[in-house]
Amino acid sequence: MRIAQEERAAYLAAGRSAMEAGPSWLKLGRHEALESFFRAGFPGREEAWKYTSLTALEKRRLHSPAPGAEFLPDSLPAGHLLTYGNGYALSRSTSLPEGMLGRLDVALAHTTLPAAARFGTLAGRESALVALDTALWREGVVLHVPAQWRVDEPIFIVRTIDEDGAMVHERSLIVLEPGARATVVELCNGRGDYWRNAATEIFVGARAHLSYVKLVEDGAAAIHTGALFARQEQDSRLDVLSLALGGQLTRQDIALDLAGAGAGATLNGCFLAGGRSHVDHHTRIEHTAAHTQSREAFRGIAAGRGRGVFDGLIVVRPGAQKADARQSSRNLLLSPLAEIDAKPQLEIYADDVKCSHGATVGRLDESQVFYLRSRGIGDVQARAMLTHAFALEACAAIAPGTLRDWLTQRLDGALDRLVEEGRK
């Protein structure tokens, strides 16, 4: 649905300062992307959006906020740190060399930097929300790890929104050159009623290894729409973990392209939907080269009137012989009014592959509850233990250590609140 004339004026007013910043090629691209969004409008009747409606977002009067305050969670592990408030860069604490980690808008102003040429090559305008992000993002994040570099400590990007009615568009560009290694955690938190729209592009060079975590802890009234695009070269490794633990409506689109022979990817996720919240994950993994491997495992838990969606597609392209792909979606309902829709899919255009997929939606296994109770554990505690064990499987791809301990603590805290809701 096309955007009405008065709504166009509102978006132009909100994004005027962002759209006029940067080199001429970037400004031109921003204006073209905004026109693309105006033509397409918000997604509505498309098959990919059949379970998720953005009607509430279309009716909101949103504005571009002023810079906000950072909000760091308790016991954040040691590492490199960038903080953003309402889309504006606030602080930077890192020992990495100058130019490796910083603001994306600054990097794009210097088109001779290696990362600049990658911007926008994965996140096209096929999605109206990505087009809007391309038009209106402000300062952004860029990480460029040179060949053979190893960043031992995790890189934390903390993005906070603290203003009602705010519309914040966020952008990240992550490039690992051949043989590089890094771990990146993007944490989205906030307070109030706002819309966060984000897009991340990831390039993993030959034999490079990236662990990437997206942790969503948005406020209870927030809307979060996010898109992740990644391309992997020969013998590279990408581990992605998506944890959706907050927000009123969360939609995450994840697209991985295993473009180099021998590339491997792990895509894990866990989402919690309580109250009347809605969480939707759409994933697409493409095997475009031979001898590639992917493992996808999502866990969903819903309580109250919460609703979750998992729509996962694995595509094996012609010529991607010896591809090995496995996909799993397992989901728990903690209350009779909760709902989860799971739709795993395979498209295979090669004849020498190993692929499997499956999905389950149900309640806790009563035989497992009985087993724990027979050993002296109370019913409430037994159900909580099984629910926690079920969810924590999602963190298995993160290497054991301080980071995984911290992520499991965040997940544990959110689960405790959800399990309590499920008992009411």
C-alpha cells in the first residue's frame, strides 16, 4: 500500500537531517530508497507477513528523537564497547586500532576505506522496511577486521531508546577479511513506546570466523523490526544467535548466503512471547556453493496470550552438491491461550545432498515432569527446570565462557518472568 501524501511529509521531516548528511552518492541513495519505501508502503497482504500485522505502526505518529542516554545492563562482560542512544553514538571504549570499529557514517565519508564498498550490497530495497532504514539511518556502526586479525574479547554494541513516539533506524556493517576472527553482540534495550527499525550486513571472508549475537530486550510497548543479511566465502564460519526477550511486537528477518565452498553456518534462536506480545522470526539460508553445511535450531516459548512465529526456509541451489542442512523448530506453550505457528521449509535443486527439517508445538512432556517429581522435586520447580533447559539449548553455539554465562543469565531472568505468567 502506497504511503499517503501527509505521511510522506512526516517521514521527510523526521529524516531530513540524516538524508542530507554524507557524500553525494550516499545522499542520492537515501532519497532513492525513501521513494522505494513510499511506492511499496508497509508490508500487508504478502505471504511472508500473513501472521504479523504492522497496522498499529502505520497509525502511530512518530518522530525522530534527540540523542538519548545509554543504558548498560548489569554485569556486562569485559570487552570492546560502543553505546548509542536514540540512534546517536554516545561513547566508545576499545583498544582496537583506529578505523577498525566506529561510526558507519564517518567511514562512508571516506570511500577509500575497504568496508565502504560493501555498504548496501546485501541489504537491497526488496524489503520496504530495509529501504526505509537505508534512507533514514543516522550514525550507524562499522566493524572491519583485517585479514588474519583475531579480536579476542567480544565487541558489544548497546543501543538504547528512551523516548515515547520515537522512530529510530539503525544500521550496522560488519566485515571480516580472510582468516579474521571476532565475536559481536548487538544489544537492543529501551523504555517507552517506540519503533526500532534495524538492518545489519555481514561479510565473512575465506577461513574467517564470526560469532554474532542479537539480544532484544526492548520495552514492553516497543515495536522492533530487524533484518540481517550475511554472505560467507570459502571455508568460513558464521555462528548466529537471536534472542528475542522483550518488546510488544518483534519481527526479525535473517538471510544467510553460503556462497563459498566449504562454508558453514549455525543459526540458533530463542524467543519468548508473554502477555499479548508477538514475536516473528523469518529465516532464509541459501546453499549456493558445494560442500556447505548449515545447522538451524529455534526454540519458542509462549505464555498468556502471547504469539510466536517461526518461518524458516533452506534453499539448496543447483551446483551446491554435498550440501548438508538441518533445521529444527521446537516450541512450548505454557498457557491455553498462547499460540505458536511453525513453518519449516526446504527447496532443493541439487541431487547429492543431506537435508532435514522438522517442527513441534506442544506442552511440557508430563512424563519428564513425573520423573523429576518422583525424585522429590516439586511440580512448579520441575516445570521451571524443564522450561529453562529447553530454552538454553539455543545458546549451545556460543563458546563456553563469560559471554555464554552472561547470555544465559539474561535468558534465565526473562524465563523466570514468563514461567510465572504461565502459572497464573
